[in-house]
Amino acid sequence: MSRPLRALFLILFVAACGARDTSAPKSLDNACSILDQRPHFVRAFKATERKWNVPVHVQMATLYQESKFIADARTPFRWSLGVIPMGRQSSAYGYAQALDATWEEYQKATNNPRARRDDIRDAADFMGWYFNITRDRNGISLNDARAQYLNYHEGHTGYRRGTHNSKAWLLRISSEVAARAGTYEAQLRSCRRFR
């Protein structure tokens, strides 16, 4: 293999490795800044909005809460006696923090076995799919970031049972998700990249 060809392969390999979003964007309170830093998010969010009718600001507020827009986000480890690692708190992984079983259900339902939780297009599409099930099963509007988040966190059955009502911390967080969705919605109206 020639030297220039090897150099080209090396550059392509390094570029591919660097393409993952393994750190949070700066200025997480500014939707326009997030989209400026991660322009590929715009296509993913708009595709989900077209396919599933889930507004971009609702998608973004949920992703902020779940992963801070980090592709390979995971739940923390559990520890025994403060020093012995006992595994992660759950199988939640990726942008949308989807659990293994729920992700597999999505892959089967959408006939997309190659979907990855650390791919923003797949994660956004997953949220669109899940939020539509929430609307169909529990009558929650796709624009209702607070109730959609409660369903997302507790599951559809848990939400119907009202498990969220005994969790003051979750009710507070779901209100924060709704407030962030409102902020993002207002900001998106003026985003150059979003138009």
C-alpha cells in the first residue's frame, strides 16, 4: 500500500473515531447553540417531527434530561460497601437512555434491527415512536413535554397506575423538562440553522 493511501486511511479512521458525540455540547440552555455545534441533530430532529409529529423542542428537552446530548451516556454504577462495583443501575444507554428491552421492542416494531442508541437519528426516531405509543395508550398530546416525560420515565403502565404521583423529585424534573421545552421552542424560532 502506498504511503499517501495509508495516510488517507489513517485520516479517515481518526475522523470516524472523532465523529461521536461523547461530550455534552456547550451552552445546553441555548437550543441554537446546541444545533450550531451539532448540525446533524437538525436533520434527525426534523425527520422525527415529520415522521412522528413530535415537536423538536419536546425531543430536545427530553434528550437534555436523559443524556445532556451525550451519545454514549450510561447510568452510574451501583456500589456495595462503597467500593465493590455491582453493575450499572439499569441497562439505559445512549442519547435517549433507552432500556435494552424497550430498544429491542422498538427495533422489531420499526423493522430496524440495525438501529443504535448512540446514533442521534435512531435515538430521535425512538422517541417519536415511544411518544406516539404514549399518545395512543394514555391520551397524552405530543406537545405535552411534562406528561410525555412522565410516561417516558415510568413506562406506560406505571404512568396509568400513577406511580409518578408518589415521586416528588420526578414531578419536579418533569416540570423542568416542560419549562426547558418552552425555552427551546422560543429559541428555535430565531435559530438560523433551524430554518
